[in-house]
Amino acid sequence: MDVQGTVAAGYEPLRDAFAENFARRGERGAAVAVYRDGHQVAHLWAGTRDVDGDAPWQAGTAQIVRSATKGVAAAVPLLLHQRGLVDLDAPVGTYWPEYKAAGKERTLVRHLLSHRAGVPVLDTPLTPEQALDPAAGADAVAAQAPAWEPGTEHGYHAQTYSWLIGELVRRVTGRGIGDWLAEEVAGPLGLDLWIGLPDAERHRVGRVGEVEAPAAATPGLRVRPKKSVADAYHDPGSLTRRAFGVIDPPVDENDPAYRAAQLPATAGIATARGLARFYASLIGGLDGGRRLFAPATLTLARTEESAGPDRVLISPTRFGLGYMLHGAASPLLAPGSFGHPGRGGSLAFADPESGIAFGYVTNGLQRNITADPRAQALVRAVAGVIGG
């Protein structure tokens, strides 16, 4: 495989691992970028722009990153808190009065970010048209009775996170979360990432699709609960199936209308470099500039809020405020790392102690929830380079 891009001296093992993903782990088209202490040390890409095509991946090729979007979106309420506009310990109804319904009166803002709100499912799934309508999604989660008492347990809000976080931001700022991100973060920092893809950027985005991983790829680090996520996904009564089936029938992720929607749970579009630069900006001065998260905000992002058995993902998971934390379900670089994977492949995170910020995107979406073998091979390579 002809790998394009550059790595700094000492980071050659990352190039080797990236090439091996194409040779052994079923990669079709992908990119990886790494920053350290705010400066780029690696940016690599290879393969095809489209999972089902032959046009080459370019340096600026972007892809949908599914739930890696959640980590980008989480920065918005945290930055609003940092500016004194959101109280994390206030009831959600303080900002969104309609949310005080069906037993959710005591739901706190921090419960939305830590997957403790109890509304990972909807009694009546949304149609794709309703899902793309911010008002329809917000009305649905506001009316929904929780599956558990908010704050008492946690379970991954795979899709409802879109309307929970999106509507909170809208009520506080008067803007869609993607608009706020573009105007306050991505635009000023020159980041190639979007929650709500502009028409002018559509030409840069490749087609994604589900692909089978070769048998040689399966030993990667993955969730292995007693009852697998796959089994629970197909159990008609399970929260897993219902949480991932909130939109019925499923949306077409290559549909321009879906990509243009401001859905902060699943529909973000990014380059690997855009994701790495975003996380670099959270923890340090990107290219020598200021960092976005004040020390107290950074602590909030990566302090454990939820841990143990996940009502939706079955296996134990760990969350801070809006971010997955390093653990068996989602191995990152080190115990202090925080970020978010996307189902099927993508991964982005930061590790403040080492100064590493990491972004990986792919168009070949494999059948995993977290701990994609390709992403994990790259993380291991980075760990080896920095002595982790």
C-alpha cells in the first residue's frame, strides 16, 4: 500500500502500523494524524476516498465519524459552562422547561453528558425525516419517560444524545450546536470538522460502508461481555437494540441531507487531522496558540462520572462529562486519556500527560462498537514511540 504523508523522526512505527492495517486488517481508505504538545508529528493517508470506489484518498479527504462526533460536541456545553452560561448541576428544565416531564424533573445537565439521563431509547422511534428535524427530536426526548431514575445508573445514549445535547445548546445560545462549533471553535482554529456539513465542503467527503474484517484482524482489543453487544443488539426487548434503533428505518449515512443535519451523536464529518487538531486545542496551545479548556474544564472532561455495567453496551464502560475514558471497553493511550470512538472504526482522543492528540478516520466501517483493531494498532504504535 502506498502510504502518503509524513511522520516526524521516531514516529516511523506509526507508518508501519498504518500500512499493516491495509495488508492485514481490511482497511479500504483511512487517515491518521497525531499532534504532540500542540504540533503535528504525523499525518498519513492511503487507500480510496470511497469505500466502494477507486479514486485515491487525498490529504483533505473527510469522512463521517459516527459517535466520535460526541467528543467534539461535548466541548460545546463544557465551554458554555466555562463561560458561566451553563450550570452543570442545574436541572435540565432550568434551560429547557419542556424537559420537566414524565419523571425527568430532577435530571441534571451533567446527567446528559455522562449518559445517566435514562433516555437512551424512545417508545416510538423517529422516522429519518423526524430525526433530521431538531424540533421533532427534541420534542420526542422531552416527552419520553426515563428507563431508569436519572442519575442512578448509566447507559450509552447512542442516538438520543443528539437531541439532548443539541437542544440544550440551542436553548442556552439560540444557535444550533454545529453553528456554535463552526463560529466559536472550528472556524477560528481552522479545523476541518463539522456537525452539519456545509454544501461547499461536500466534494471532500468520501462514501462510507460496512465491511467485513478479515479473521486476522479479530484479536484486536474489544468488548467481550458475557452476553455480547451483538446478541443484545438482536434481542427485541433489549435496551441495546432499542438505543441503536431510535431512528427507524435507519438513515443512509451517505445521504447529503443526513450529513448536513446537526446531529451531535452520530453525524459529524471530519478529517483525521481536524480531529487531532481539535483535541490538541483542548489540552494545549495548538501551534503555539491558546488552549480551549481551562484547567478546571479539562478536569471535568476526564473525571469519572459513570463507571461499571452499562445498561446499553452491556460491558462496563467509563465516562467523564461527554467523553469516554480509558478502559477495557475503549482503550485509549493511558489512564488519563479522554476522547470518543465511533462505531465501526473512527477514534479521537487526547492524553494531557503526554501531550498527545490523536485522530483516525476510515471509510470501511467494521462490525464493532468500540476498540476497533485498526485504531488500536495505531494507538499501540504511538504508545511504543512515546514509551507508554
